[in-house]
Amino acid sequence: MMLLEVERLSLRFGGLEVIRDLSFAVPAGTIASFIGPNGAGKTSLFNLITGFYRPTAGEIRFAGERITGLPPSAVARRGLARTFQNIRLFKTLSALENVLSALHPRTRSGVFAALFRTPGMRREEAWAREEARRALAFVGLQDVADRSAGTLPYGHRRLLEIARAIALRPKLLLLDEPAAGLNPAEKAALADLIRRIRDELEIGVILIEHDMRLVANVSEHVVALSYGEKIAEGPPADVLRHPKVVEAYLGEEAVG
Amino acid sequence: MTATSFRARASQGATAGLLLALFLFPRVASNYWLDVFTSAFFYVILALGLNVVVGFAGLLDLGYAAFFAIGAYTTGILTTVYHVPFLLTVPAAAALAALSGVVIGAPALRLRSDYLAIVTLGFGEIIRITAKNLTLTGSASGIYGIPRPTVFGHALKTQQDFYYLLLILAIVTYLAMRRLEHSRVGRAWKYIREDEDAAAAMGIDPFRYKLLAFVVGAVVGGLAGTVFAVRMTAIAPESFGFMQSVLILLAVILGGLGRLPGVVLGAFLIVLLPEAMREFASWRYFLFGALLIAMMHFRPEGLWPAGRRKMPQSGRAALNGGDGR
């Protein structure tokens, strides 16, 4: 079954074509990668899929349902989680509170439950905290649960963003350059984490990544973009050697 | 005993001592000081209500006095024209304030926060000018002869009665706000304030929660208005002008945006500082203003802030000349 299907998608900002007539599909339970030089439209594609941008034309289907034009919060509630290229945590809140944000769609206490601290509200709160702690432990951050997110070291902040995203219990997780700024040891741990997310949590993963070794190492499916168009799609071994991909990354003379 | 539990106990002890002092205050204080403190409690309630919008959700509301006016006029009209008992006017005022919160919030909250500030400013003026021109609201002279209320068989008449009523209401409001702050709803507000996109990516609908913050703030303001009407027995449009909205906003920002003890402190300051400077006669508001500018320069995070925290974007721009911190 195809989990994510993108059909003839276009995005234009005034005269600038960011995404041009793009179609591809990612099967359920896959680790896939979007690659391409800077400005190829990868992050714009993430923003389109998660509802932050509205496409100029085309359609996005998730788990068989059309999600084109839904607002970001509605897309998230349907099981699509994401991280951001420049890490967007709630900086003054604790690591645990950050992860608790993802439990929001699976809880329901409102103003009155809060004012009267109903037994249902207290049960729900305890459950949500437990669930958030589990997500923190999954990425190895159980010991920093009470520290404020802004004070965590860079590598931990990347992990915390992933913990927050998996706590949403999505079907698909979009990671925008998760390895950026990590050292080799952290990158190796990240590759393991991505595999564990797919294997143990049964969450499909799509990553935007510039580190081709990581791409080749973890992904089973690669979509290569250049100037908003798909230039290659398939298993990493084929796509990374594809002449158009080599050309896009190195420039024509290097190939010529 | 660890250092943190010692600090917690010390602060519990200080709170208990302060509350005891406030409950015993009428035994020693003159009517004048009772009146000043009753006003302070009043601003505590209003500032706590506005804090939901400005502090928790990070929205700039420049017309908060409008909700206060709606509550006051609802009670004023229902008790004088229709002879409805005070307590029955309370739910009516809350409902009307909530409704106006939705009517104003629903279109305005879809806009960027700078526009929200303008829309709320306009709304505040519309309410005041409407009250000034309708016969139902008594035009410019307002409504007078609002009967003193009977609460659970006890007629509230004296200065002291209102002192205790407002003290208790301020405490109840404070406790309610603390529960809200540490709940799922309170967290949703904070997530939106910190990073609206990240909150949306976690399945939280920012619009829905902003509207909820607006409505909760409106209801608190409306309830404060009902009590204001019966305490004053007369209300006039000029009590609900732009300066009133600014004063309440000052209380929220002065003490420390979003942090409840700071908001209470801020409310006390905006009532007590002008009183303390009374001997400077007409200079006192000038001094008060100079003091505020100095404070915004040296302590832009408020006197009693919650850690390091961002002010709402437009609030920061408006108050710090746009350069933030």
C-alpha cells in the first residue's frame, strides 16, 4: 500500500516555480530520502505535505485520503509528524513539556476539567506524562526531562525534536536534515535511531539529507530533486549514481 | 531538607502570612486604605484575566476594558431596569462577555498579531462610544442607583464587605488561573506563544486555542465588571476607555508577563504607585510614566518574571521601540 502519494504537484511563489509537476509515491513502512542541491525545493515539499504551504496545483494523498489544503494541525492529527530544519522547540519549556505537546491530539481535557481537576483530567495528565517519558527514553533523553529545551546541547535538541515528533504516534515522520551539525558518532547513532523508529514503532520515515553516506546507509527509497523537478527516483544505489543526480550536485563540467 | 523544598516552604509561609495580613487588614486600616486595596484586588482580577490573552497565549489585546464594560453594563441594566437580582446577572454578564469575545476574536485572530492589537483597540472604543450614545446605557451620564447586592442572604453594604468580597474573588481567580496554567489547555497556549508553527505541527489548532484564550479572558473581565457595577453603584462610559485597557495591560507587563505572582504584583503597583505619589498632585502620572519607561529600559522582562521569556512580538515592538531585547 502507498502511504504517501504526490501527484502532479506544483508550487509557485509569484514568478518563481519552487516545485514543478512533481509526482512520486512512498510505500508504508519505508525509510525514504529526498535529496538534491540547496534550493531544489526539498523543504518546500515538506511544507506542502504538512500543510504549511498550499500547492498551486496537484494533489497529496496520505493513507488513501486527500490532504491537500488541510491546515498543518489537521495534517498532524492524521498521522504526519515532522521536524524542522532549524530546530523549532519550545525553548523556555522543559524537555518533557515539549514532548507533551504531541500528546495534545490524543487527550481531551478542557477548561472545566482543568478548573475542577476532575479525576478524568488527572488520569489523563498522568498517562500523557508517562507516554511523553517513554518517547524521551526512546531517543535516550530520559535524564534531561526537566531541563528547559533551550539549555540542552545541540545534539540533544535534535533528538528532542524527534522525540516530540514520535510522541504524536504518526504513521509517517518527516525529518528535515536531522544530521546537520552532528559529529560522526552522533550520525551513526541517528542512523540506528531512524531504523528503530521504523522497526520498533512501525513509523515510516522520510528524511531530507545532504549526507550521502547516511542516505545510502538508511534509506530504501530515494527521490532526487533539482530546481523543483524530480530527476531520479528509486533505490539509493541507483539514484546516487544516476548521471542527472551527479550532474546536479557537481555541475555539468565535472560530468562532461 | 533540600534547598528547593526549603524555598518552597519559605514561599508557602510567606503566602500564608501575606493572606493572613490581608484578611486582618480591615481591623487596622482606614476606609481610605480599604478602598485603595479593594481597587488593587479588582485590578488583580482584571490583570489575571488579561494575562490569559497576553501572557499565556502571547496575543496583544488593547481593548480589554470593553469586556469589563460589557459585564458592568449587563449587571447595571439588568438590576436597574429589569430588577433582576445581582447573582442572576452574573451568568448573563459572563455569557455576553464570552459571546463578544467570539465575535471580535473569530475574525481578528486569523490576522497577524499586529492587526489584532488594532482590532481590539477599535473594539474597545466602539463599546465605550456605543455606551455613551445609547439611552439604554444611560448615555454619557451612565447608569446610577445600581442596588447593593445580596450574596447568599448577606447584604453587601460597607467598605469592608466589598474589601472581603474582592479579596476572596481575587484569590479564587488566582487559583483558577494557576490550575489553567498547568493544564493541557494552558500548555497549548504556551506552545502557541513560543512557536505557533511547531504547535500546529503537533496537531494543536492555533486559531482554536487563541480564541479560547480570548474568551476566557473576556469572561474574567466580564465577571470583574459585574462586581465593579455593584461596588460603585454608578457606572459611566469614561471608566472603560483606552487608558483603562492600557492600565490593565501595564499591570500584566510590569510584574512579569505570564507569571501569576508577577501579574498580582503589577496590579498592586498600578494602584498603589499613583496613590503613593499623591502629594505630587498632577505630576504623579508624569512620574508614574517616567518610572514605567525606566523599568522597561532596565527590566524589560518585568519585575518578577518567569525565567527568560519572549514578550509577544507586537507587544515587544510597541513597548521597546521595536528592537526587542
